[in-house]
Amino acid sequence: MKLRLILLSVVSLALASGAGWYIYQTFQDSSASATAAAQSAPPPAVQTVNGETVVVIGAEEQRASHIEVAPLRAVASQPDVSAYATVIDLQPLFDLHNRLASARADVGTFTAQAASSRAQYQRSHALFADDRNISQKSLQDAQSAMKADEAKLQSANATLNGLNAAMRQQFGDTLANAAATPASTLFQRLESGQAVVLRVTLPASFGVVPPARIAIDTPDGRSVPAQKLSASPLADPAVQGSPWLYVADDALPANLRTSARVPTSSQAVSGLLIPERAVVWYGGQTWAYVRTASNRFTRHFVPAGDEGDHGFTVTSGFHADDQIVTQGAQLLLSEELKPQGIATACKDPPECDD
């Protein structure tokens, strides 16, 4: 019995010693792995190199933070300015067009009647002069009919001229001529809803002749071209500037207020396109990060005046093939602005609750 107890004690002691050794080895391996990982992947840091602030982030942290870069590409663009644009309600134009057609028909009818009554009067006058072959009353009746028809024709012409003038005063010469031309392709497009007319108010400082083509921003984020028609005889009471009429082949709703991009020069300007997703805001200005080395990132100022549909076009401060940060720029900004030299971890986790 004593021998059995001794054997059990020896076995238990051996098992306890083996378990303790295994736990010790596991702890040592874990500590070594953690130390090696900490040494191989240093935490992000912020440095100042040649007066520039540089954010240093290792490759592992870049992958973990999903930081992506892409080379800048050269683009050619036209300098332009933004202008207010309003889609004109063309129903008054269509109404004037119909009234104009009716007035023209009246002019044609009264022209024929006046010519007929004039010829009748001339025949009656000849008969009366030839030994009074007709009575004086018949001659007077023919003269009255001629004068009445001439008065009707004069009134119809006045109505027609008034409608023409009203159309030109509201919609300009180009649209008035289109509405007065039966086979006008422009008017047919407008009447069928395939095109719209916009009043574009250029800034008062716009010193050059308005361009023949501009771009109109649509509510669904598209940009459609528009062709110049003429100067607008009416101005937008809510906007100060020089109003012009443009036509766009798009079904935009009447009275829609939108914006237009108006080129200020026909010469294209070469630059570098910074994608919109690469730009971050700080201090009321726009910035972008450039990767200058495998683990180094520097913030560069982006002029906000050359913003386009796909990003910012810059002509200085960047170089072709610069590796621009297209994802993770906000994270780099947060890392750059984070106070440095402050410990972010506690040795004893319960103390971090204080």
C-alpha cells in the first residue's frame, strides 16, 4: 500500500513539473513573438523633414488601414466660370406661335379680299366714267367695299407685327425667327420636348464674348452641352449679370434653376488631375497626401478654384506620376494631427479605467 502511494506521488510530481515547463515555454514564445512583432512593425510616427511634416507608416499598417495610392495623370481642360441658369417656360412662345399663324392666315385672307374689292372698284370706276354705264351709288358701294377690305388688311398686318414684336421682346431674334418659320427644326425640337431653352446669366465681370457652347449641370448629376441662341431680352430679376439664351437637347423641367460651366478661353490648359476622393479638408482649405517613400506621406495644398466633375486640376505643387493617396487620406490627417509623445497603452489595464 505504501509502495502504491509513493508511485502515485512520483507520477503526480512528474506531471506537474511537465505542465509547468510547458506553460513557461509557451509564455516565453508568446513574449518573443510579441517583441519581434513590435520591433518589425513600429507604430506610426510624425517627423519634420526639411520643413515639411512627414507621416511615417509601415507597410503592415498601410495594408491594415487600407491605404491606397495611384499615380497622378495629366489632363487638358478649359478654364471656365460658373453661371446661373434657368429653364424657360416656353408655353408663352407656343401660344404666340399659334396666334402668329392665325394672324398670318387673316393677313392672307384680307389681302385677297382687298385685291378683289380694288379690282371691282376699278371696273366700276371705268364703267361710270364711260358715259355713266353704272350708277354713282354702285361706284360708291364698290369704293366703300375696297376701303373696308383695306382697313381689315391694315388691322391684320398690325396684329401680325405686334405678335412678332412681342415674340422678339420676350424670346429674342433667334427664337422668334424659328417660331415664324414653318419648317424650323429648332422650333420642332422645342415643341416636341426634345430640347429646352435656358437663360444663362453670365457674371458682370465676364468681359469676353459668350462662347458658342457651354455645359449645363442637371439635377441627376449629368452635364449636358448647350448651344448659344442669342442675347436674352429679359433678365432674371433674382440674378445680376448679362443674360443669354442657350438651347440644350435634354428634357429638363420648366423653371428649373441650375448652374452652367462657361469657358473663359478656347485654349486648353494642361494640368494634373487629383481625384476628388483623394482630397481632405483642413483649416478651411483642401489638401492631398503624396507618398514620397514606401512608408512616408506628405500633405500638399490643393487649390480649390479648379474643381471639376472628376476632381481638382492643378498646375503647381504636384508632379506627374506622384503617388497620390486615393484612400486613407483622412486617416493620415488624423495621425498627423494627433498629439505626439503621449502614451496610448497602460501596463496595468485596470488603471486605464481611471
